[in-house]
Amino acid sequence: MSHAIRKEALRALVGSWLAEGKRVAGPVAVGPGRVLYQPLVSPERLLLDGFIRTVNSIKAFVFPRHEELYAYRFRGRQVELIDAPLPEEEQIVIGARPCDAAALPVLDHVFRWGTPDRSYERRRELTTVVTLACREYDDHCFCTSLDSGPRDERGSDVLLVEIDEETYEVVWLTSKGKDLFVRHTERADRKGTIGTGPKRKFDAAALERFLAENFESPVWETFALRCLGCGACAYDCPTCHCFDIVDEGDRHGGMRVRNWDSCQFALFTLHASGHNPRTAQAQRIRQRIYHKFRIYPDKFGDTLCTGCGNCSRGCPVHLGIRPVLEAISALERKPQSAPPKTP
Amino acid sequence: MTAPPVSADPATAPNLYLPDLMEVLEVQQHTADTKSVRLRFRNEIAAKRFSFRVGQFGIFSAFGSGEATFNICSSSTWKDYIEFCFRRTGMVTDALWEVDKDDTIGFRGPYGNGYPMEKWRRKHLIFLGGGIAMPPIRCAIWYALEHRDEYGEITIIYGARSTKDLVFADDLARWAQYDGVQVIRCVDPGGETPDWDGEVGFVPEVLKRADVRSDNSVALVVGPPIMIKLTMPLLTRMGLVDRDIYTSLESRMKCGVGKCGRCNCGPVYLCKEGPVFTLEQLKALPNDY
Amino acid sequence: MIEALRELARRLLAEERVRVVIGYGQSSPQGPVHPLFITRAEDAEQLVWNRQCFSNLTAYLTRKDVRALGPAAVVVKGCDERTITVLEKEAQLERERVFVVGMVCEGMGDPGLPKCQVCDRHRPRLADETLGEAVDREVPALERYAALEAFLARPAEQRMAYWQEELARCVKCYACRQVCPLCYCERCIVDKNRPAVIDTSATLKGNFAWHITRAFHLAGRCVACGECARVCPVGIDLTLLNQSLARAAEEAYGFRAGEDPRVEPLVGSWSPQDREDFIR
């Protein structure tokens, strides 16, 4: 026996959350071929059926792209600091993909180690993630290459798995998730089924071996010419979490804020002295790969990538992580061969 | 996969980005573009709670302009105030340049690992600094002098581009007064004035010429990358082993606590696991700094 | 046409007339088309030409790492070719150091992109060698600005509401800037902070400041290649902004950026006959 919810009933349930004044977000079409996780105004616009892959990830709901850290006011030669209020609004993310939800426990490591990040922590508490297991994939998906898959439960509070065209199986994974659904499901004698996920695109073990010895390698140059050095890959990524801290205000006072930032920008590591440890795009591409597949695993035991493929889908020149990892994987298979000739 | 980290209670956890407010006690101008500032906590409880190790850094803010990272260049034995030194190079240091006595500056910290001063006890100390990198050796020198009987002979070689670019010149003069302390000041060729009584030459050359005690010694080298690169092999030739040669790496930082993703050098987050490294550790790091 | 292109690339590299050919490649027959850099004659067969060759490759001509390779050949469509004229006029490239391979283009995408519907330069005019046969169709200015006209016909409040909704999505990834062949500034104004003029935050205020400033900096320069809008991850139609300034330039001065290599840049030149009725 399992719990199930009919698709119209789910949409009605979303409507009732909205009616209660809850903040609900899910995949919404914003233009031709572009779907974003956005706060919902009505349940009708929520996209659930078919291959739905958003440009962005759900990280923005726990780590917003712009956030006040505190305010300051000038009082003569003194300064008054006003701590930013803690977020209070509960939010539900519905229709998240397993690769988005799985990013949350990965992000927990960095925001919790040493000194915990208060507002991140608070938003994690306030957020309930209702994930939809994947039945369809595209060429960019590579969750299965990273020991994840189309029904990865990490980071989700509820997992919905399609039983048939009318019904989802409801698997609650946390008490938070159960509270949302418990009075709204019916008994079902069938379980939801999904496929095996996208085919494996590269060998994670080979990648690990390669990174252990190839900090200096021509492979990093392979895509450097083509890469435009924008931040689309990092901002669309569910696990990228680099940020900047800046002041915004006038002569009376202002706010100190944190904004998303990206290691792909040339100025990211520029020192005040003018020295820059990463002057070339090849070094910046290498940094992104190392951070995700070696540094983070070494430090926290988790990969800083869930295989969602957003970095490639959103890349203006169709790069992102997968092509780089495939190139590395190909090198590892044929250790004698030179790296691809043409970037 | 390791177990997910335990979450903290956000209701009671402090806002880690919120700085302490500091009163400016004194501003000293060293060169045309370098100043040091002496600060005292405005909040007494914060002042009592505060302690640091020499070699650690702080994140200082000029409200309205932003934050910048500087070494705390005073000794940890001085209890009433802390000092930092900066060169005017950007938006934040432009604002700090305008700071005067009684003004308010923000401070977060201390961050980073600092120097292992206990480990250096009963050893001879060699300090090598270049230009604006004087502050990160100054704190350690004063610490050692305040515990004079715990350390052996002390050699200080400090170089700047010209006589006009020496920072903490008064400290250099005072250190020379101590027993068992050798202070060698040098300026780059062409940077000397007719009345210059120090050496002329780059720090590595001056080190080569100098009579420096190198048995049972540790060295701390801080300066521009090229100076560090040329000085370290000389120390090795003098017989110092890699784990007795130290440096403090510079990096662009934002959070100071290993979250913003900016300061890593290979696997090492400089803000948490640095900025102080031995040559032995440095050799294990990738060329990413 | 593709064989002619590959042959030309092979010849240019073999004869060492150029060190790199910037063209289009495709990792698999169904895969997306992407910019490709060919540095060896034997790799020329990797070049492709089809209706997915969206990128305006002239954006790479001013990049340091590409320039470091030496003289380049670049594959352009009629629309892309205009940026070469602008870049040359703005002293950003020496025309003789670039071999321009013009591709006659029937439009990109299926159905064609909006810009292709009103294209009046299917055949490049200024290329060193042009491949393919087609005749240009004259498109009246009104048609080229039809989408803009329709937008401007809406009441001001509606237009403001539109921009608020659109720009609220901007995450400041700067893909628009990085892909733009005319955003070649060594240090962009949004990255300058002495003083800080534009908020770096991706707030409505910071986003308005950024996109309006960028549009103004492209006034009389933007050639409407549409790359900024195409690559915007969150789907903001930046061509509307750029087109409104392009139309102003065309209406007031009869000027179209990149159209005629003999005409001096609009913002970089002055004539006593210039209209000045907008100065009050």
C-alpha cells in the first residue's frame, strides 16, 4: 500500500496553500522555451507534466541572489548597526527536481562548517521541498554519472512519483513533508515507477584519478577560448554558492548586502595589489571543476554537483561541466592520446 | 559521503557578518599612500571577549564603502587596542584614508591561523619583509620582543622601493635598540637618498650579504610574490628546513569564514587554513595563489 | 557550401595567412552548434554550417587570448558583419589582420529568429571571401522596428510594468555583456567602484541601472545581432531596449550602425548639420 494524490487534487492543494497566504514556488514558463522556478501567483501556471527543466535552481529560496546582511546609519562620527531581521515566511517549493533538492544537503556543509550562517539556516528551516521524480531526461542530464538518479531523495521533504497519467505516489520523507500532505492523500495499491535515468556520460572514478594528478594539464585550455567568462553556469547551478559582500547606500546610511558571485569572472580573485592568481579563463574553468569534484569532496565528503546539467543548458556557447568532464573521461580511457586538438 | 553537518539554531546564532564597532584612537601616515590605524572596541564586553594570535587577520569596514582584509599588525600582548596598516589602492582604502581620530570603523575577526609563536620558542628568528608587507612581520616581532627571553637572536631585514616607502620606520629604529636584535633596512637600487645609512639592494641580495645566524632558526618571509620566490631558496641554502620557513599569503577575501568561495588555493581555504604556511605546506599547494 | 568553407579554412591555415579560424562546430549531429577554433588545417573538417549557427563570432576578435594566437579568420553572417565595421571604426581591430569569411544566410533557427524575418543582409558585402548565392531583400525601416513600434504603442504604465517584471528576473550573470561583440571595455562600468556608479546587486534598482546604462553605451553602435537576448538565461528581450536607441539614431540621423564603412561612428563624429532639437 502507498499514499497517492490525483493530479487535479495536487493542483487544488497548491491553490489552498496559496489561499492560506503561503509562499509557494514552482516551475513557471516565462517565455518561449524558458521555465524558471518562481513564486506562484496561481496554481494554474505551475508546470508539472512532461520534461520540465528550469533554467535556474531552487537554491535561490535558501540562498537568495541578493540579501541584506545588516543596515548601518551614520550618527555623527558614530555608526549604528541594525541587524537584518531573520526571514519568517514559510515557503514550499513544489515540482523541484531531485537534482535540485539534492543540492541542499550539499550546500549545508559550507554554510554550516565553522561559523554557521544564520539566515541560510533559517531559510532551510522554513522551506519544504516537494520533489517530482524524473521520468524524462535530456542530453544535458548526468545525475547517474554521479551516483544520483531520477528519484534521489536527498534534500526532499516529499517525493512525488508518477503512478499514471492521473496520479502521483506521495512518499513523505520528513515530518514537515508529511504534515503538508497527510490529510490529502488516498490509499493506493500501486507504486509510482520511473526509469533508470539518463545514461552515464562519464566515469566519476576516472575523473577522481585525473584530478589527483592534473592540476597542470593542457585539458584546461581545451575550452578556454570558447568560454565567454560569464556567470550563467554558476547562477543556474544548484550548488554554486560563491558570493560577494558590498555596501549600498548614501551619506546617511545604507545596507551591507551579499550578492551571488562567480569564479568565472575575471575580477573574482583580483587582489588590491593588482596581482591576480587566475588571469586566464583556463585557470577559472579549472577552479570550477576542482572546487566541485575534488576540493569539496576532500573537505566535506560530498560532490559539489548533482548532475542537473543546468550549466550546459544555460551556457551561451554550450559548455558547462559535462563537456569538460567528458573530455577528461576520454583522456583517462586513452591515457596515451593528446587532449582534443581543437577547442 | 559524510553525515550532514548538524544545524545551528538560527534564533540564537549570531549574525556572523555583523562587525564590532571600533573607535579610531590614532592614525599614523607612513608613506604617501600608507597609513596605520589604532582602534579600540566601542563595546566593552566585546573588548573583554576579544583575543587573537599574531599573524591572524581582521576584516575592517568603512561603512558605505565596504570591507577589506588586513593583518592585525599590533602584538597580541597589547590589550587596549589593535592596529592595522593599509595602502590606498581601492574603494575601501580610499574611504579608510579619510578616517580620523574618533571616527568609527567596523571590525570582524580575528580570522585565520596565525603564527605558531610557541613553537618558535628557544629558536633564533629571521624576519624578512618587503614594502607594505611590513605589518604581518611587525606583530610577530613585537610579540617576540615582549617575550624577549623566550627567543634567541632576532634578525630583521626589511626592504622597500625607496627611502620614502619604508613603513613603521620608527619601529625599525626601536627594534635596533634591543640586545641580540639585528635590523637591516634596505632600499631598491636608485631608491636611496644621499644621507641613507641603510643598505642598497633587494631583500634576497641583502640576505646573501648579511651575517645571519641560521642554526636552530625559523624564518618568516612576507612580501611580494617575487621576493618570496627568490628569498626562500636562499634560506634553504642557509640550512633551514622547509617546515621552519614561514610565509603569510595574501588573498582576496570576502567572508573570512570559508563560505564565499573566493580565497581557496587548491584545496586550502586561505581564510580558515591560512594565511600562514610553511614552505613545506606551500610546496604541496598547487600554483593557484 | 560547407565543403567550400572547409576548403577555404584549410587553405588559409596551410598558407599561414591566418593562425586560427573562428567558425562553428557541433559535437554530435543532433548536438547544439557552438563556436569552434580551428588552428590546424587538418581539423577544418570539423567546421559546420547550418541553421543553428546563431553565435556572432566577431565577439572573439577583441579577446586577448584569441588575439594572442595571431591573425584570425572569422566566419560571419550578414548581420554579424556589421560589428566588424563598428569595431574597425572604433579602432578595436585592424581589418587587414582579420580574414572575413562571409556566409550567405537564409536565416537562423526554424522558424527563423525575429531578426531573420526582417533581415536585409542575407549576403555579406564586406567579406574577404563570400560563400553561397542569394539576393538581398530590401526591408523598410518600419518593418525592422515593427516589434518595437508595437511595444511603444502600449501605455507608459504598461511598458513600465513590463520592464519591472522582466528585469526583476535578471540575476546579473552578465552573459549579455560577455557575448556582445561591442562590450569590449577592458573594465566595464559595473565593475568599477571608484566611484561605484551602478549597484552590483541584482535588485530592480541595480538591474535597471545596469541595463539602461548598457543600452545607452550601445546607442548608435548596436547592430541588432540579438545575441544578448538569445543568451539571456532568464529570457529578457534586451533587443527591445537596444532597438529603441537604434531607431532613434536612424530616425534622427539616418544612421545604421555598421551599415556603411565609409560613415564615421554616430557618437564619435559631429557635423554642423546634426539635429539638436532634443537639447532643451
